[in-house]
Amino acid sequence: MTYRHPSAPYVCELRFSGTPTQTAYTYTLTILQQTVSNLLSVSNGTDLNLPAGHYYAQALGDFTRPSPGHWTTARTNQMHWFLDGNQIGKVGGSDYYANESCDAAECAFTLHSSGVLTLRQTASANGSLSWTSDAIAYVWRVPR
């Protein structure tokens, strides 16, 4: 394995977007910047193509939605990373009661050959949301 000094990691910054109205919605991914040219690529607008390596991915949501009608009404959204179609890592999204709280979706994994990473909505309740331009994801890679 090639060593990459931690002060200069391979990192890709992405924006995810969309207005999910159902479970199993796959978010659109746009690469904003990468520390190495052509580190990762996006196909079909939703599939992040990854070469072999060790990875850590994190998606940080920022969204707008109608405010809750009653304080006991849950306004939830959940998102997960999927690697080659299989759900992996920690769930992220919101569990909103009176507009308070948001968590990142995270995963760590190793690929021995290439793979595809997607970010999908896995659950929602009581209204849809719209991601803002601050809905950002990061993917860190150490080569194998």
C-alpha cells in the first residue's frame, strides 16, 4: 500500500441534492473539488465511481422544509450510503421535533477492486424536504 501523509489526504468534496418524495430516492451527486485530479468520478448523476482503496465517507445534510404543524409531529428523514447496492454504515438525516437536530451519514470500507457508492433516502415521514446548497459530502481515500 502507498502511504499518503495525513496532512495532504486524498479528499473529494461533493454536493448532494434533490427533493425526495419517497423512500429509496437516490440523491444527485456533484463533485465540487478533489485534492487529486480525477480521484473519483460521477456517472448517471448519482453513482460515485471508486477505484480500489480504503475509504471513509460522510454526508452532512442541510435542508428546508415546512415547519411542523404540531410540536409532537415527527418530521423525519433518513439517508444511508450504499456500496454496490448494499446499505452500509451509520444512518444520517433528521429526526425533527420543532426543528432541532441533524446527523451525518457515515461509512468506512475497503475495496479490493472498483465499486460504486450512492447516497439514498431510506425513510421519511410527514412531508418532503429540499436539500440546500450546503448539503455536502466528503469522501477520503487511502490507496491500497
